[in-house]
Amino acid sequence: MKIPRLALAAFGFALIIVVIDQLTKAWVLNDLGLRFEGQSHPVLDPFFNITLVHNEGVSFGLFGDGSARWMLSLFSLVVAGILGWWALKADRRLLITAIGFIMGGAIGNVIDRIRFGWVVDFLDFSGNVVAGVKVFPWVFNIADSAITVGVVLLILDSLLSERAAKVGLAAEKS
């Protein structure tokens, strides 16, 4: 079976995301010496810091007690597999990029869940406070960012391909 060139691009994006994600997490854990949850390294204090957080759950602390470690790992691997299959069928560059980013982010975080039992989060913008409220209270990582960017690209691709289809139908009618 020959893998389409666009699918290879998706797998390439996923690989790049996984490598960058794992390298930055290793840097935080080893080179910065952040060993304990909550330890912080100021970068642009108070706006941005590198703060080690052991994320045992998913977004916004859901399943935060660590009880879903293997379920979340299996779910992430299934999602990555489905995205890989989708990449084999996809024919639009933006869609391929979205798939690669989401797949890479999912794999990056599942590696942590399997290795540590939690995901290494460290990008901390929670020092931004307006009227006594943290503007962005979550700490995240490169994999999370890739998933977010991938979902935005997926939505954008959907909107653009839907619009192109409507334009094509209008051109056929005239």
C-alpha cells in the first residue's frame, strides 16, 4: 500500500509536534530542574513563567484524580489512529495540517501518561490578573497548543471547504 504524499505530511507534522513536545518537557524536568509540582522558573514574571504542573486529568481538571490514566491513554491512541486513517483519505492541505497537529498533540500527551502517570504542563500565563481574576488560569504544554491549533485549523478547513462547495454549486447553476 502506497501512502499518499499528503498523508506523509500529516505524519510528518505529528512527528515534529511529538519531538518538540517531548524535548521541551525534558528541558523543563531536567535542565530547569523543576522536580516538584508548583515549582516555577520566572521568565516574564508575573505574566509568563515556566511552572511544573502534574496534570492527571484532561482539560480543566476533568478526571483530575488520576483514576482515568489508562482510559485516557487508550482514548488518545484510538483518536490518533483514527486521525492517521483520516489522513490517508484527506485531500486538502489545511485538513492535513490540522490532522497532523492534533495527532501529534495526542501522542505527545499519551507518552507522558504512560511514562509518568500524568502529563507535564509548564507554560504558565496565569499571572495575568484583571480586576482580581486570573485571565488565563490554566497551565499547558506544546502538545495542548498543537491540539488547540489543530482544532482551529479543522474548523477553518470545514468552513472554507463548505464555502468552496457552495461557490461551486452556484457556478454550476449559472
